[in-house]
Amino acid sequence: MSFKNFKVPYHVDQRYSKRVGYFSMEFAIHQPLKIYSGGLGFLSGSHLRSAYELNQNLIGIGILWKYGYYDQARNQDQTLQVTWMEKQYSFLEDTGIKYQITVHEHPVWVKVFYLNPERFNTAPLFLLTTDIPENDYVSQTISHRLYDANVATKVAQFILLGVGGAKLLDEIGFKPEVYHLNEAHGLSAAFYLYKKYNNNIEEVRKRLVFTTHTPEEAGNEKHDIQLCHKMSYFCGLSIEEVKKLTGNPDDMFNHSLAALRFARLANGVSQLHGRVSRAMWSKYDNICNIISITNAQNWKYWADDQLYEAKDKNYNAVFDERKKFLKKRTFEIVADQTGKLFDTKIFTIVWARRFAGYKRASFLTTDEERFEELINNKKYPVQIIWAGKPYPVDYPAITEFNNLVHLSRKYKNVSVLIGYELMLSRRLKQGADCWLNNPRVPREASGTSGMTAAMNGAVNFSTDDGWIPEFMKNGLNGFVVPLADYTNMTVHDQDEYDLNCLYQILNNQILPLYYDNYEAWREIVKNGMNDVRFQFDSNRMANEYYELLYKP
């Protein structure tokens, strides 16, 4: 296949004819392609699937991570062990394209692989690697580990995605009308374009749009401007020129702030996050407008068809039998990993996503007395499963994971699983009766795991953050902790309030409903399935990106 003057290899719907290059550090396409860490990848993977379904003129640009994010294994005592294993992919095509970019004032060769749309039903995806013999070892390591802990390597990765991706688009002659940065990791593309268009920032602004995923300023990437300059991040501009161009006199280069000043339009990833972002960045001048396009997940990929068919035909017995089968299949994984036999008749709570402090993985366990009562409740028995990947050098998060492992040893009905990737994520959503989500409001920009949980017959139980305010009809399609005046609360008070609410709702509403009035519980499950079907299918989101972000 020739990649000169590349065109997407399918008929393009005229509504989506504008050529778009979509830059993301990670893509969760399908289990065999391990180039993702969590939510950002799940989002971009669903986006590419929907772009394919809608026949959009969009191509993805990412990095072929030799060792992926990391492989989650166990030590002898079952605690978390971080391992890296080389990945091999027979289904990627070698494009034959090789070119050089400048990193740390030295030429680095980039080789390009291609994921054909028909392989996994996605828009075309080009993946860049520096792990080739033409490069020295240090240059090869740029594409080794997603979000490398070494700061200089991480900046080099940003250059590979941004400059490398923008240069690839020139190499294949795609000529995007829109460069879409999914998070600010690929911002170096803007400096490449600035140079390409003879230092005319308006030419860059015409083409650049930006999706921000972080609801607090401290979470946005900042790096020493001297380091970025030394790494050749700015494509030959001096530090003074960069400070003048970005309007930021600081010695810390703020990637998101620069993106918001270079882009013609940006978006937050839920209605709430859009409001939070506009307020957060309002103290800065020359910021582009920030709209809201709520995240979503690809229904066709994630939803359990048989469950939806039984729901649509109102075959309640078939519906219940299917959910029971899905739970049984999930519990076989629990048994295999932990030696614990879970019961399909027992109410099953799942907490599974990336381990990060604000997501409060072990929140339920912080009140030992109430947790003990919950776990040993004979009238309304429960089973709890935890899973998720902490960042490999986030030691507080790893400690939290390990504490849950140690805690789980005391109980037959509590387990902690490893290997939280696409396949296990799907199985846990199928096996859950209740999908627990308790981030500290308003720190979750969107969160999407609950969407796909609902697509598999799990009821969302959440704090009122991210996408939840747009979805939740409390008591009808899920359960939510009522909002408090969080801005005037200490973290301790917020945690105490949320924990009290979680236990009250769980003990007084959810468990009695499941065990004493299953007909009503089933209706809540079905309502959740209905309410995510279209509003939180990424086809809606991919359409909105064209209508709201790309077209203006």
C-alpha cells in the first residue's frame, strides 16, 4: 500500500469531509494493542471507532510503545509488581516511511507503522517509533515506555508525538485542515507549524484545536523552559521568542496554557468540566474559548448485545439469565486470580479504574467498623472487587493498592485483581451489579468507566462529578451522593460527608432494593442502559467534535 497523498481508505461522509489529524499519547483500541494506560486512551480508542462508523475524514497519530504502559504482575505476597515486557504486533503494517526529527539538538530517526481501519474497525491510525537500529540507545528509549518517569525522556516523547506527528502528516501529504491535540502532550506540533508557516501564529491558530482533560491547574504538565529548549522542543526558537510567543514570562513552560493560547478553540470533556476550566483559566488573558463536549464510549464495541436485546423485547427472565451468566464468567477470573469463589446471586460492587489519590479507591474501607458490618451483612450480603493500575512510580497509589490486597486476605467476599486493561475492564463491568465511583468533587474531568458499566447492566453509584450530573436521575437510573458546599469544606469534611452518604445510600436504599424488590432494581438497570445508549455513545461525541470544534 502506498502512503503518498494518503486518503482515508473508505468513503467519506460529506458532513465529515474536513481533514483532521488527531494526536493522542495513548489509544485503547483493542486488548492486543497495549499502547494505553487508562481513561485518555479509552476515550481516544472509542473516538477512532466512532470516526470509522461515521465515515469521518480523520486519522489518528500516536506512538508505538515498545513496553506499553507496564504489565501488572504480583509479588510473592500478591502485592503489586511492576514489570515491562516487550510487545509484538503482527497486525500492524510497516509503512516503509522513515524520517528525522531533532531531539536534544541531534537527529533522531522515526519509523512509522499503520493500523488498517478494517483490522479493528477504527479510523486509520499511524504509530511512531524510535526503537530502530539507526538510532543510538538513548534515542531508542523515547518510544519504550508510555509516560516515562524520566523528565527529559518524557519531553522527548512529547516532541515525538507533536513534531514527529506533524511531520508525518507532511510526509504522507494528508494536509489536515484541523490538528486536534487530545491533551497538551502533542503541543510541540504547534511550534513545528509555526516554523512551517514562516512564524505566522495566525496560520497555526487557524488549524489548531485542543481538548483539555484536567480540572485543576496543578495537574497540567509544566516543565523547565531551559530543559524544553535544550531538548529542541521549540523547533529552533530562542527562550525569549517562546516567552513572547506564548505570553508567559515564567521559567516553567506550561503546556496547557500555551495550547489554550495557540488554539482557535478548545473543549472540556463534560459540561461541568467546561465550566470548571473556564473559571480556572479566566485569570489568564488571550485564552481561546473553551466549550464543552462530553466524553463518551463506543456503544457498538462495549455494550452487551444480548442484554440489550432482552431489555428491548422485555424478556425479563432472559435478561436475568444473561446477567447471571456474565457475572459467572467474571467470577471465574476472580477465582483464577485469588482463589475465591463468588456467588452470582450476591450483590456485587466493583471499583475499577486508574488508582489515583483523588479517586479514593479504598474510600469504603476508611471506616473500619462500617466496612466490617457491610462485608459481614447476613441479611444483605455483598461481594466487592477492586482493580486498576496505579502509575508505576506513584508510590502512594501503589501502597493503597497493596493495602487493599492485604485487607482482602481477611475476607472470602473481597478480592483485588491485576491486569486492568480493556478485556478485564469489560468483564468487570459485565460482572458488576453496582459500579462504584467516588472521586473527590470536582476533580474528575469526566470519567467514562460508568458509561460502559451501564452498557453492561451495572448500576452507577457515584459522587456528583464529571459526566454524572448529565446522566444521573437519582433513584431512577442510578444513585448519587447529593452535592454539598464542597468549596467551603476542608478535604477531611468532604471525605466525611461523602462517606456518610455512601454508606447511608448503600445500606438504606440500594441493598434493600436489590434483595427485597428486584423487579424495581431491574428497571433501574434498564433505565441506565437506555440513558447511555445514545447520549453517551461516542458516535454522538465524534459528531459533536466536527459540528462544534472542527467546523467553526
